[in-house]
Amino acid sequence: MTNDFAKHPADETSTALLASAGLRYGLVDTSNREDFAAWFQADSRGFHGPAMSTEQVDSSFAGVTYRRTVGVWDDRLVAPEVPVATTSSWTEQLTVPGGRSIDAWAISSVTVSPTHRRRGIARSLLEGELRSAAEMGVPMAMLTVSESTIYGRFGFGPAVFAADLTIDTTRATLTSAERRGRLQPVSATDFTSGAPEMFDRIRLSTPGQIAGWPLRWDQIAGLAPGDEDYTKKTRIVQFDDDSGTPRGYVVYRVTGGGLDFTNHKLTVDYLLAETPEAYEALWRYILEVDLVREVRAELRSVDEPLLWHLTDRRAVSQAPIDHLWLRILDVVASLSSRSYAGHARIGFDVSDALGFAEGRFLLETNDSGVPRVTKVDAFDAETALLALTVNELSSLYLGGVTASSLVAAGRVTEVTEGASIIVERTFHSPVTPWLSIWF
Ligand SMILES: CC(C)(COP(=O)(O)OP(=O)(O)OC[C@H]1O[C@@H](n2cnc3c(N)ncnc32)[C@H](O)[C@@H]1OP(=O)(O)O)[C@@H](O)C(=O)NCCC(=O)NCCS
């Protein structure tokens, strides 16, 4: 991965807009440790986090300074070197249907100091990010969100959902009793040397997964400084198949218990399985740990196979959330980059308040689902036509959202009768989209 994107200059429109409010908008020189540290403190403060220790700054300095790091400064303040707003962004690989990935502009660390809130700073940051990504030719922007009320106004739509699972271990018995392979406790460094390659071998099979950055494995394993309690409690178990090859890991913590020693809670922080056998064995292990009454697992798929392994599905409570939001910037490039389920001729009349995706687009797919996308002036009578905003097109993109729901909710207009069914059939992803991390 080259990181030329990191040097792409600050957006001129946002620079001028913020300057008119007495604010300075620009890139942080991430090779300068002091400038990066000040930005990083502002980022943490923006999410109500603690002051960052020297070790945390050092770890992030090594791990995330490849990103395009943006700040807004108010030079009238007592500490003018600390930005009053932050964002960071980079070109990330997003898996799309068809077993491939595309460039997507990942946006993270969007914060505005509470002292400067609600005066349009976040709008300047977000619109600046979208214009910069479009100038660089990145066809799609994406983010994971703290609140689902913020980003619709910038053209983003929820495209990947995730579920937080709470499992009552007294009811959670697996249907099969067969045990194969071998489980073993491993160290955090064993995990960080095996998991990244394992993840890379499987990430293209699930739309919505991103390639990610190396430091996140340290964070999952409890090796990154900052949360000593997490580090101390983290346990990791590896599954090896019958030939002795590692095929999966589960990272977890056991807490609580109190006076009733049988009442512990187990939190699954990450479960990575390369094969169905590893998946079943690791979940069996987790559900059978002694002295645990409740298992919690965050950010699991909304189509988690675990439920089909259990004799009692109601042992699991699922709380779904919107997780990954997408924002198409280039309709032709985005729609051309995934594959589809068979032959279709679909028209999208797209409106986009920010202009990037505005227009009429014809998607023709052949029997093998290979697309041809063109911008057109008008549609013929053979075309199944939907009228929608870029938000809804972005939600539909990965095949995890159904067009008929959006039509029923009045979010999409079915110009040609039956068009939503055709879109649904054509866009359908055989694997439910899922993203297993925050960014
Ligand atoms: C969310 C946050 C970045 C907004 O910054 P801000 O500078 O106050 O936002 P702006 O003034 O530019 O507001 C832009 C628009 O978003 C709306 N908005 C801002 N924050 C919002 C929120 N939390 N919920 C709903 N709408 C919000 C504003 O009303 C405004 O709407 P409009 O322009 O359509 O009238 C800021 O409150 C913050 O840092 N929050 C804590 C960290 C966080 O949650 N970041 C998001 C990470 S995904």
C-alpha cells in the first residue's frame, strides 16, 4: 500500500470556510512526534477518553501515522497547539461481493471539541474529506459511527449491520457432540504472529470486511498500551486441525463472579475461524468454560452460524446495530467493481445533495453477473427503474439491505413496477455482509 493519499492537500473550500470563522484547517505533519501527540490528545478527548500516556502516543505513532491526519486549530486559545477538531483518513481495502476488494476512503477520528461544537466544523471536515477522496479518484467513502444520526446528511447510508450477542450458558448446548482437532492456550504474540495471515486468507469471502492495519491485532491481543485491565485479563485459545495446523483463535476475558463463584461473565473480544470446524470448536470451548453464566460477544454477524449449532436458539439474545456506513462518490466505478447474481437491466435515478453521485445510471449484468455501468440521459422501457438518493444506493451496494424494505419505508421510489425485486435478486450477496472491527 502506498500512502501518497496522506499528502493530499487540505481541501480549499473547507480551508476558506473555517478561516472565515478564525480557524486554521490543515494536515498534521505526522513525522513530527509533538504535533502528532497534540492531535492524538485532542482525538482522545473528543471521544471522552483519558489523557494519552507517552507509551500510547508512541504505540500510535508507530501504528497509525501513515494516515492522512487532519486538524482544525484555534490560534486564539491558551493551548493553540492542540486542535479543536480532528479527523484521519486513508485508502482501505473493502471487500465487495465477488471475492474481491475495492479502494474505499476510510474516515475515522471525527471529533470536535465540546467548546467548539455546533458551528459547522464537522460539516467542513466531512465535506472536505469527501471532496479530497473524489479528487484522488477513490470511488467510495466509509466509516463506522458513534451515533446513527450524524452521517446521513453527508450522503452515507448504513450497509453492514452487526449484532451484540448475550448468551445464557445454562441453555446453550451444541447440537453435535463431535470433537475434532486440538485446543491450546497461546500467548498474545503467538496470536499476533498467526492471526493477520489467517484473516487475510478469508477476508475476501465476506463483503464488508476491511484489510485493516497491523496495530489492531496488538490492540485485540492486549499488547497495545493504555488499558492495563484489558491486557491483564485477556486470554487467547488457538484451534489446530487434525494435521496440527492453526485454523482459528478466540480472544476473551472472564470477569465478575463476586460471592457466587459460578456467576462469571465471559466476553469474547474476537473470534477468528478459518474453517467451519474451527468455528464450532471455538464456540464450544467458550460455551463450556466452567463457572461462567453469561457470554457476551460484540460485533458478530447478524447471520451468525452459532445459532444453528444450538439446541435452543433462544439461549442467544441479539442486539443488532448499524455498523458500517458507505457513501458512494463514483457510481460507475463502484457499481462496476462488484459482481452480481445473474442477468439484469437496472436503472438508478440518483439524487445527491453534494453532487458527487447525481445522475442517471444504467447497470447491465450478463448471465454470469458481470456488470457494465454507464451514465445515461434517459432510460428505455426495458429498464427496471428505481429513483433514490445516494444514501440508499450506498446502503444497497453490498447486498445486505433489501430494496423492498427501502421501498416499503418510502426511502426508494419504484418507478417501474417490480424493480425492487429485480434489484434485490441481482444485488443479493450469498454471504451476509459483516465487519468485525471498529475503525
Ligand atoms: C459529532 C460531532 C463531530 C459534531 O461536530 P459539530 O462540529 O458540532 O457538528 P456541525 O456543527 O458541523 O454539525 C453538522 C450537522 O450535523 C448535525 N449534528 C452534529 N452533531 C450531531 C449529533 N451528535 N447528532 C445528530 N446530528 C448532529 C448538526 O445539527 C448539523 O446539522 P445540519 O448542518 O444539517 O443543520 C461532535 O459533536 C463530536 O465530536 N462528538 C463526539 C465524538 C463523536 O461522536 N464523533 C463521531 C464519530 S463517528
